[in-house]
Amino acid sequence: MRFLQERGVINKTALPEIESKKADTNVSLGTIAINRGLLTAGQVEYIHDTQEKTGKKFGQAALHLRLLTRTQIRNLLAEQKRANLDIGELLVLTGHLTPEQLERERRAFARRKV
């Protein structure tokens, strides 16, 4: 996001809208697991309670509690990644960039010197 700000493609006033939209569109692992019939709502709540107590991520807590296997967690993470929009897609969705601008900026980002 900073790269796009430095290039003058987006401004700081757009950030709250984009961050809000990202929060609204993200799908949690727990929701995906419930939808797939891998966990119940009660089990997801139990995992969340464990997360709060231990500081573990959802998948780590579910594995620790033996509610999900490593393979199930990997599959859930892959599905979550497909379901959630990346920042570029959100910029297009919110009208801050056109699809063409997004591709141009992705190419420029890839060419930058680090």
C-alpha cells in the first residue's frame, strides 16, 4: 500500500475505506470449517477461547485441541486464501484503481529495486 501512496496512485484518505472493506470481506477459518462440516460453532468458540488464553493462531489451537488435522488446516488455509480478496482487488472493487492500473502497478512493484 505504501508503494502505491509513494507513486501517487492512492492517497491516505482512501485507507480507512479500503481497510474497512477488507475487514468486511475476510472469511475466517472457523467459518469455513463450519461450512465444510469440520467443526461445530461450539468447537470454533472453544478454539477461540483457547486462542485467547494461549496466544496461538486458530489452526495451531485447533491442532493442539485435536479438533483438526494438519491436512485439514492446510486445506482450510488454501480455501481462505482463495476466498479473501487481496489489497489490489479491493482497490479495484472500491473504485480507487481500474483493473488496468492494478496490473500496471503490480508490474512496477515487481520491477522495483529493493
